[in-house]
Amino acid sequence: MKDNRLISVQDLKVYFRSNATTARAVDGVTFEVDREETVCLVGESGCGKTVTALSILGLVPVPPGDIAGGRILFKGQGLLDLDDNNMQSIRGNHIAMVFQEPLTSLNPVFTIGDQISEAISIHKNIDTGTQRERCVQLLRDVGIAAPEQRLNDYPHQLSGGQRQRVMIAMALACDPELIIADEPTTALDVTVQDQILRLFKYIQKTRAMSILYITHDLGVVTHIADRVYVMYSGVIAEQGFTSQIFNHAKHPYTRGLLASLPSRSKRGKRLYSIPGSVPDPAHKPEGCPFHPRCPHAIPSCWSEYPQMCDYGEGHLARCPVLFEKTKKTIDDK
Amino acid sequence: MLSFIGRSVVQKIITLFFVSVVSFLIIHIAPGEPSQVDPMNPKFTPEVVERFREEFHLDKPLHVQYIYFYQNLFTGKTVSWKDNQSVLQKIWERFLNSLPLFIVGTVLTWTLSFPVGIRSAIYRGRLYDRSATFLSYLLISIPGFFFAYVLIIFVVTHFHVPVIGMETFGTGNTSTVFVVMDRTWHLLLPSVLGATGGIAVLSRYVRSQMLEVGGQDYIRTARAKGLPQEQVHYKHALRNALLPFITMFGLILPGLIGGSVIIESIFSWPGMGRMAYEAILARDYPVILTVNFVSAVLVLAGTFISDILYIIADPRIRL
């Protein structure tokens, strides 16, 4: 089982320091991704998902960013301790990233062929002819028509969906073991979103790679994820297999998120929304970060930081209150 | 592409026509006639003034004068009212004098600003950036004429070389090496001085442009690919950061004329800027208007060149 682990993030803390305040964007996040597994990191905007993803690749700007603690082990190797050169040989080669905004994430002054073959040539020592063939193959794999001609196109000549496919092709260029997809469908319209999701599933199956998929959209999660981590205010609130999260959510935040999903049974009714908003990472509430918005909050939530409660079979939730209510203590097991 | 060039040339000719009309009107409507430059001079009797006005068509209506002037300009017959020399000949001579100053100054400015600005952006907030910032604001704040005198005093007292004018008077019979060295010394100070202000300003622009581009998503993508820092900066960032400078690059050309009036005056450099300045004082209309026309042509040529460069450099611009 241990050998199957691809990446494990342990108690990662990323702070952004300015003169007056420290924004604790990521405040002790722990999660794992196994080989050939698709893991979703879910949460509202501003909960620290993207910062978590960027710190895996060492792309958090320092300063103002500061990796305040924790470890990131990729195949047993500590990524946070690597120097620039070694980190560069990991980026794009072993871990690749697909970003949220395909419109601005491609360099406007280079052709897409240049940009993809660049990703290959940094890590692989192959001649330009082979690079070109590989680019064409990659573009074909991600479903771009007439790839030979598209190679010489500039990003502005492609549609949003095509650009995201190009980004994915670029990420696949060196056959990475892990692809981090940071809200890759958020900027696209719904029909294209669906195509890109299918593409990710297809890639994951055919290339046997792992995907860390970051999203705020629970609808996406059901389609793609094997396991889910729900993130709230810089910490993991709940984790488990997709069915556990969707059918037996144990954290009030996850329940709130699920309740706010539109569905057929709720047709005609007003959609539920969690009251309040994500706390400012510079001024987090004491105790449980979710307590100001929580319907189950009891006085101890205001002062005590909640621990992870184990429901067994990989299902954990950071809410002792609901854990007590289900009358399953760790001692009982 | 060809149709763009054709269209652009036609547009620029129309602009040039309006420029010629407006500049002609401004010069002629402005108070003070050439005949009144020196009213106390006993040689300027009313009869002489009258003859002068007649000879240069100053008694004719403005539109006739306009036609006379531009007819002469395009047939190359325009002469200066001051010394009766051909204006084009005069401008050409002065242009050749200004050219070395302009070339050395421009090359210095553009070759030094970019490394300084780029390094400042990369080492933002560090010692290098702070000292470069301090130095550029110092150079921007110090008036050019004051700085020029400080430099002249320094160079003359420490190196014992003359720096005023284009060459030391009476070096005609000395060896070639000496003449070349003498010319170089004379050229060095005014062009370095002209460049310092330019470097100070341009390197600031380069820095802010690099910082702006450095925050773009595609720079993050380039880093996420595993590109080394140098390639991220010098390939992905620089290529985009350069685009706005194409406009500025096109506008170097008109600097040939107006860019160096002060420096040419301080160093007694017989260049274009000084000639234009002296012509204005003497109300030598043909020289003023010709210089004006030539600089208008240079501005339009500069914008034309930058338009073409944009098409080459930025794939998003298509015709």
C-alpha cells in the first residue's frame, strides 16, 4: 500500500506575510494521492486550494509567500527541500499543472507548437523533428482537429476550449505521473466543461496517471473523483471516498455544500446556501473556523480547534460535535 | 500587408499636409516679423524693409505665401533669409554633425536601459534594484544643464582634455590618431550626458513593464513547465514586455532634431537642434518651417516603422 502512494502532503502551512498581518492561506493541510487515482480538492473560493496546488510545484511567490511548515513527499522525496535546479526537473516532467484561465495561461506571442515542444525539449533530449511529431500526437490525443495546422497557430486564434486542450496537451508532454488541474473548467462554458471533464477521465484511464483535481463544483466531483478532500479556510474539513462524501457527509460544511447543489427533487424550491462567507485568512475565528456559519455549533466550537474524527474506511471529518452525535467514539472501535 | 502600407502612406501624406498648413499659420500669425528682428539697426530703413518684404513675398496674402514656400521646398530652392544659403544644404550639414551624437546617445540609451531595467525587475526590492532606483531618480531630478557643467569641469580638470565643440581648433596638421582621439573626447561627453537622462527614464519603464508581465498567468505556466528562470525571464517575459517599447522606438527618429537643443547649446555643438533654435531667434521662416516639416516627416516615418514592427512582433495584430 505504501508503495502505491504517489504524493503525500503533510501538515502543509503556507502563510502570506505583509507588514501588518499574516494571512494563513493554507494552515495545516494533509492529503495523499495514490498512483492512478483521481483526487478532488473541493472548497469555496479563497479557501486555499490554489495555494496548496502551487506550493506542490514550488510556484508560490516568496516573498510575500512563506512555506511556514509541513512536508510534501513525492515518491518519498521531499519537494520543499529541493533546490531550484532539481525542482525544475520535477515541474512539467513528473508533476504538471493545468491552470484555471486558458485565455491568459498561454503566452500570446509564441505559437502553440513552440509552447508544447518547449515543454518537451526542457526535459527530453530529442531532435526537433521527433518533437514535432510528438506535439501533433499530443494535440490529437486531446482532441484537436487538424493538429498539423494548429501547431502554427497562436493562442488567440483558438477558442477557449481548444486553448484548455492545448494546456492539457502541454501538461501531458512529458508523461507526468501527476497532473494538478486547478479549476480547469471554470472559465469554460457548460458544454465545453463536459468535454474537458471527459478528456481528463480518458487521459487518466489511458495513461494511468494520477490527477489532483481542484474545483469548487461538487457536480464535477461526482463525475471524476475516486476520493474527495473538502477544504475549508486552509484546512481539510472532511475526506473520504466519493460515495462516502456524497451519501454520508459528516461535516456540517460538506452537508451545506451538498444541500446547495441544485437537483431534480428540489425543483421549484429556493436553493439552500450556507450563510456568511469564507473567513479572511488574515483574521480567522478562534476555535473551529466554520463555527460562525455552522448550524450545529456549540459553545466549545468557539474556543477549541476541532480534531479529525475517524469514521473508518478512510472517511474522516473535522467535527467532534457530529461525531459525538453519531455516538461513535474512537474508544468504541 | 501591401494594402496596409499603401493606406498608411496615403494617410500620412494627408496628415503631413495638415501639419504643413498649421505650422505655416502658427509661424506667420505669431507676432513679430522677420523684418522687425532688429528695429534699432540703422541699416533697416523703411525702404530696405519694404524691399525685403517684397523680395520674400511677405506682402502677399498667406495662401500665396504658403504655395510659394512649399513650391520652393519641393524644388529644393528654399534659401535662408539670414544668409541666403540653401536651407536643405544647411540642414544636411547640420544633420551630419548631429548624427554621431544621436547615434552614440541612442545606442547607449537603448543598450544600457534594458539590462539595468530587467535586472531591477528580477531583483525587485533587493540592493541592486534599490540602488538603480535611487540612481535613476537622482539622474532624472538633476537638471541636464547643471549636470553638464559638473561633468565638463570634472573632465577638463582631471583629464585635461577640451570638450567644447566638435573638435579642438587647429588640429588639422596632427596625426590621424590624435584627431580621432580628439573627436572621440568631444563626442563622448555630450552623448553620454544625453544618454544618462534617457537611461534613467527608460530603465524605469523597462522595470515596470517587466514586473507587469512577470505577474501574468503565462509566466506561471512557463515556470510550471520546468523552464529555468533565465528562460522564463528572457524568453517568455521579455518578449511580451518589449511590445510597448516598439512605439517608443519609432519615436526616436524625431529626437534627431529636437532631442538635443540644450546639450548642443552647452557644448557649442553645431547640430540640428541648435540651428533650429537660432533660426527661431532670427525669425528665419524658411529654416524654421523646413525643420518643422522635416521633423513632421520623421515623426510620421517613426510611427510607420513602429506599425510595421508591431505587425512583425505581435501575432495578435493582423491586417
